[in-house]
Amino acid sequence: MPIITNKDSNKDVIIINAPERLDILNAEEFRNVLNDIINKQEFKIVVNLEKTKYIDSTGLGALVSRIALTRSNKGDIRLAAPKRNIIDLLELTHLIKILKYYETIELAVNSFD
């Protein structure tokens, strides 16, 4: 299943709709989508996790792979609508200190002000 992206025209934020599972089977595709967005000089990114039920270490690696680059260009990678188990995983791995998350896509997009 291809990873779909769209752009919020009001805030110039790219939204990546993450798959149901972000794991070793599709983390490389996710990373490539992220790289394509950044190569187009888009640095404000929201990863929609509404449908994501599972993330493994390669998925986490893909999520954090370009945070420094986005932040150095006045952007960020922010998470929207993560399930409780994903929040628990972020806490366990201490990535909760690095990745900001919001309850809804709208809140995540509007956090870029």
C-alpha cells in the first residue's frame, strides 16, 4: 500500500498518512517519502498516525531520521493522533522528548505558527 501525502494549503504543512504498520517492511518507503518531501524544500511535516497500530524500531528510525534537518530549516516532524501503545513506545524509548505529538491532525498542523 503506497504512503499517501497531502498539503495543508493554509499552513504549508505536508501531511504524511502513515500505514497501519510502520515496520521493517515499509520503513524504507516511508523514509524515501520523507526524503522526497525534504528535497522539495518542505520542512514542516505532520505524520498522521490515526490508522497506525504498530511501529517497530525501523519505523521509529524512519520517523526520526530527518528531524535535525527539518529543525535546522525552521521546520519539524510532528505526530498526529497516535494510539496509546505508540505513545507508550515513545515514552519507553525516550523519543517522547524529541517527537511532539498532538491528539488530532488539525492540532498538529496548527502547532506550526
